[in-house]
Amino acid sequence: DWTMAAFKGEMIQAIKDQVGDGKVICGLSGGVDSSVAAVLIHEAIGDQLTCVYVDTGMMRMGESAQVTALFRDHYDINLIHVDASDEFLGLLAGVSDPERKRKIIGGTFIDIFEREAKKVGGAKFLAQGTLYPDVIESVSFDGGPSVTIKSHHNVGGLPERMDLKLVEPLRELFKDEVRALGRELGLHDDFVGRHPFPGPGLAIRCPGEITKSRLDILREADAVYLDQIRKHGLYDDIWQAFAVLLPVQTVGVMGDSRTYDFVLALRAVTSTDGMTADYYPYSHEFLGETATRIINEVRGVNRVVYDVTSKPPGTIEWE
Ligand code: XMP
């Protein structure tokens, strides 16, 4: 629509005025906010922008390849892609406390981001996809189980440490406006309509100890679950949907043999801002069909349960 087009033009001018001929670095998470910020800034200043994407190994199926393809190949944006999965997995080995997981991931992310950002010689600005609700909420890395949406992308302390000024073009926008702006910038509907994804990624959907093999099982099951949701046309009615791999094994039967595999919990909620949420009222047919598909298609899972907890008292994520 024309108002968004005009607004886009104003924002591009504001970015040019702020940045001049300086270099900007931007942490890309693959989520909607940082992606829209990056594409907007790229329209304003082109090659003066370099994006840094840190693959923590806690991403969903195919996600890192999609981010690389979209930004480097399609938009031709300077992109540093760091595969840090081994580093993250190593540091998380043996850790099952949710708060420790979050601290390790947040701290390691900042260290790697700083290391990579330094390679972009002479950067003066750090771009972030901060939205209006993030500005008015307090943001912290260690804010208990209900950490605010931006804790991961908020590279806390880094601007001062590296002497960078912040560029936050989305500071006055709400999520739906960011989505509209993304469409105006030519980002695909499927992309701008994506469910939120937490910074610590699959690590907080894998209660207990995180191992590569448990992450792989979770990634596969999550992909089947999301495929079911898309096939049934439910994706856009749901605020967020994901699978959680429980650290519990149960007995089952498959053919004529006994199995002893993990339990997978499915979560889906409706919400307007993530602060409160209701569980999504799937039909029993949908739940039954999805459970059958997951158990048949994913090795390592032999039981599926559905989480019917609202927020409060539950949180959306399990950790
Ligand atoms: P909870 O689980 O607190 O989640 O009800 C509310 C919303 O925030 C997301 N979330 C996070 N996002 N870093 C993020 O970027 C985090 O550490 C984090 N923890 C939760 C969650 O996915 C939901 O949308």
C-alpha cells in the first residue's frame, strides 16, 4: 500500500542521513525482524552493510541454508556465515539447567559476533531489528524463564565495547507493520509470516542434556509437524507452533517388536504479542494424523502428546 511505500522511503532517507558513508554490521538471525531491518538498510546503503549470521547448530531443518540463499544469493548482501555448531554443542555438553543453557548460548553468541564483526574493518554502526514493543519492555539476557523476545539479538554491551553506534530503523513499528514493510521490500509472504523463533533455538525445546542426536530427532519431528500444519492450512491461524523432545523414554510396539523411544510434545498457541497465549484447539483428527506421521517417519520417537497449557500459567516455550 502507498503509505507503507512512503514510509519506506522516509526510513531509507533517515538511514542514509544517519550512516553517511560509514560501514554497518547487522546480526542476522533468520527471523523476520532482523531480516527486514537488513533488507531495508541494504536498500539504503548497499555494500556498506555486512550481515553476520551465526549458525548455533540449534536452528530448525534447512534454516541456515535458507538464510544464506536468501541474503547472499537473492539479495546479494555481504554475508558472513559462521558455522559455530561444534563450539555451541561443546559448551552445552552435560548442561541441563535452562538458565545455564540460555547464558551459555547468549554469551557465546556475543563472543562470536564480536570476533566476526571485528573482521569487517572500520565498522561504525551496529544494526538491530528492535521493534517498538522491545523498546518499551525491559530487555535482559538473564531475565528468568520468560526472557523478552529480543534477548538473543540484543547484543548487550557490544555497542559500547566495540564503540559502535546503533542503527534501529524498526524502533517505531509493531510486528504487523514490520511484516507489511517486509512485503513492501519484496520479501515473500511465507517469509514475513513466519512464526517467532527464540534466540536460543532448539536448545530450549530439548529439556535436559542436549546432544547432536537428540537435536536431529527434534529437527526431523518439528519439520513433519510444521508440514502437517501447512498442509491443513493452519499456519497463519497460529502464533507459534513447535515440537519439544522430552528426556523421557517410553515403551511401545512397532510390528512385532518392543520399542523404547522418546516422547515428543507438540505445542501450538494463539497470541497477539507473546505475553499471554491460549493453546490452539486442533481437531482430534489432526492430532491423531500428526502423531501417526511423526511416529512412522521419525526414528527415535514412539509417543506424541499435546500440550494444552495456556500462558499464564505456562510459558510458550518449555524452558
Ligand atoms: P515464553 O516462553 O517466555 O516466550 O512465553 C514468549 C515469546 O518469546 C520467545 N522467546 C525468546 N525469544 N530469545 C528470543 O529471541 C529468547 O531467549 C526467548 N525466550 C522466549 C518465545 O519463542 C515466545 O515467542
